[in-house]
Amino acid sequence: MSLQLTINYPETLPDAVGKTREQFEQESKWAMAVKLYEMKRLSSGMAATLL
């Protein structure tokens, strides 16, 4: 089973960081996985499943 996380962000944020909406959302998922791994909250395998 998998759950879904919804994050609200300003419509202009992807453009402000020079990304498309899709790129911004994918990069945000990647950043969350990396940070949780760095904090030793996730294994590398579990972090990979988030991507």
C-alpha cells in the first residue's frame, strides 16, 4: 500500500527556481528522499522507492 503526500506551494515557485512544474515536483521528491537518508531516517533502498 502506498500513501500520498500533498504539498501546497505558490504557483510561481517553479519558475522562480528555473524549473518546470514537473521538474520542480520531481526535484522536491528527490530532495526529501536525500534529506531523510542523510538524517538516517531511511535506508538507501527505501529512499530509492520514493523516486
